[in-house]
Amino acid sequence: MAYRKMTRIFVESDLAPGVSLRTTAGQAHYLLSVMRMKRGDTLAVFNGRDGEFSARIAEAGHRVCTLELGERLRAQRAKGNLWLCFALLKRARVDYLVEKATELGVAELHPVITARTIASRANLDRLRANTIEAAEQSERLTVPVLHEPVTLADLIAGWSRGRRLIFCDETGQSPPIAAALKDVAGAPCAVLIGPEGGFADSELDLLRRLPFVCAVGLGPRVLRADTAALAALAVVQAVIGDWSATRSR
Amino acid sequence: MAYRKMTRIFVESDLAPGVSLRTTAGQAHYLLSVMRMKRGDTLAVFNGRDGEFSARIAEAGHRVCTLELGERLRAQRAKGNLWLCFALLKRARVDYLVEKATELGVAELHPVITARTIASRANLDRLRANTIEAAEQSERLTVPVLHEPVTLADLIAGWSRGRRLIFCDETGQSPPIAAALKDVAGAPCAVLIGPEGGFADSELDLLRRLPFVCAVGLGPRVLRADTAALAALAVVQAVIGDWSATRSR
């Protein structure tokens, strides 16, 4: 049979067999109105800590559902260790980027403000909601950690030297990503993507001097910032990341 | 200096030094109102056949600009040979997919109708406009060929056996893409992505029996159809495609 997704929701509560929990109003709307579920129907819940549990809708109200937890379906797994550091983009593109990065298994999202970043603020509540929805749909057991925006200088100043920073270089001067990744295999990694206008010269000089930076090229065409981020994340996961694992159910 | 994009437009006319050509009304609006260009300013034009030429705005009218061509900036290159066959998706996602596939260097786009495809029609004029805009922005010298939608059965029936079909298998039963691609390196390739609801059992059986199909897995998470398409295209280009080339200017 073809793979079928189970309806899944992310909750904050602790999870264990037999526990009852109450959904938010938004979750009740999603389960009853969007997914057309009824009392007695079964879904899956996860909280990022206790694995994934089967849950039955015990009471179906307009503003809240009560769920009763059944068996544990999957044990919690390590959350992965790939970060994405990305210059803030316009709303539609950053929404898309956050959704896709979640599907591609990013553990932490670090919005960055660079010299040419146009957007200076991010609606973190909206982005957080996007990460939760994407985690629910992609069968993840965790939601990525979304950080407050920081300047590139502060990001670099606070960098842990053991983590390699895969800098997507749009100038065409860096080696192709598939070859360059051989140098970082086995280390914790982060992908860094600049703004639509590119990094400023002073930023490029800084990045190229840092010992933990691995500069990579993404081919002969010019990619939009969101495309570059998704392409780099996919290649990292496929070549040195968790795509060698298979799905757990 | 950081890489700066030149304003570029795609035209149908033949290109040669000294030729004059007239823009469409949409292009005149783009050059004068969006890009704030004026008479005497310089841009680049390409037509998918004759390479890329410098062009000066000789007359700037509200509904048409006249361009005078200067030197050839880049010779025409082979258009690449990677196809994308994709089950039709809802409007916003198919728009995004077509834009990203163009940036990632796809030569031909084949919309496919499968058993579980929800959208049965595509606005090919709108998708064609998306491919042109993405080609202009990504420095491509060609616009991808956009085909009429066909059923999966017809796509398979007309398949040229020399081209490998990289089938993105969401059931978790296929080998990871980076390893599986070793089997298709050197051959012309197409990536095949199913609809959001997945392929039907009969379609999966058909695909797995075909000698030109290479089934690949895209990691432990469930990806949306558009994410799967972009991720697979990026990995194909990085591992066996044209990302070993560097940018030509």
C-alpha cells in the first residue's frame, strides 16, 4: 500500500499512555473542520521530548477537543544537528524557507541581519507556527528551535568553533558543494545564506578568513536566496547528512 | 566586488550586434517602472539561441521601448538535459516549483496527471511567464520548454529508453538518492515527482517494473511534493549534474 500520512499535532504537554490532554482552539478547528475528524477518531501527537503517541478524540467541542493517549508509536530520536543561518527575506519567501527547512530536517533556525538585508524584523510567532505545521506534516518528532534575529557580526562572535559554517558563496569563486562537503563530513554543520542582494565585500572578506567556514558554490546559475538555502540543505542531507537513514515507519 | 546582477530580458527576436528591437508593453513597464531605467541605460537580452547581448535603451515609451544591441556578452551554451516530470499541484505550489526548477537548470518541464492528481489543468501561459522571469533572474541563456500535461501512462508509453527516470519514492523502500545516482551518472535524466497524495499502488507497481526507472529515497522525513522536487533536482545537479561547472562571468 502507498504510504499514508496519519494526522499529527504538536503539543506542549508531557505524553504517556492513558494521559488526557486538551487541544488548543486552533487544533480543535484543524481536527474537526479541516480534517473532518469526529469523536472516537485516532490521530498522533508528539511534543519533541517523549516520542509520538496514538491519541483518540474523547470529546469533540467547537473550541477544544479532549484527547486520550494510547500506545507510544515511536520513541524520541535525536533531533539532528544541522542549522540554517539565513538573512531575513520578504514575508512570502521567508515563510516558504522556514517550511522547507523544517521538512529538510533543520534543528535550529538562526535569522541573520546582514549589511544588505532588506527585512530587519521577523514575525517570530508566525514563523514558529510555520515550523510547527511543517513538523506535523513531515513526520518529524521535533520542531526546529527558532532564534531571535542577530547581526552577522554577533552570530560570528558567538560561534562555537567546533561547528562548521557552510557558506553558500554566490560569487562563483568557491568549489562545488558536493566536493567541498568532504571537508566537513562528521562535524556539526550550519548552512549560511545571504540576502537577495548578496553579502557586502567586507562580509565576504570576514567569512573567507574564518577557520570554521567552508565556502561552497551552487552551480553556474544565479539562485534566489530561498532556492540557494533549500538546495544547499538538500545536498548536505543527501551527501553527509541523515538521508542515508530510512523512514522509521 | 560582490557579484551584481545585470537587468536581463528574454526576447523572441534574432540577436546580432547593431540590431534594433522593440520590447513588449510588459517589458517596457518592467524596465522603466520596476527597474527605474531611462533612455541610454544598458541591460542584457537573450533569446535562447544567439547567446546574450548588451542592449541600450534607445527610446523609452510608456508602451514600448526600442533597444539597440551592442556586443555579444556570452555565447550560447548547450541548454542542459535534465527534465522534471511533476504531478500537477495547486497554483501557489506549482508556481513556486516552476520558478525553482528553472533556477536549478531544468531543460524541460513535463506536467503529469496521475491517479491522485488533484489539479487536472494547468494555466500554461502563467507557468510559461514564470519560467521566463526565473530564466531572466537566474542568468540562464535558455527558457525551459514547458509541455502540455499528459497522463502518467502516456508519459511512460512515449518514453525514450535512453533517458533514465529518477523516481522519487516516498514509501521509504528505495535506496538513498546520493548512492542511487551512481547508477545513472552520464545518462540523460528526468526527475519524477508524484502528487501530494502519492502515487497509487498500480502506478508504483508500474514504475518499479520499468527498466529505465531509478527509484530513489529522499531521507527519513515526509516531504511535500514541491520540496521533494527541488531537493531531488539540487542533489542531481550537485552529484551528477552541471554544478561542477563554475559561473561564466
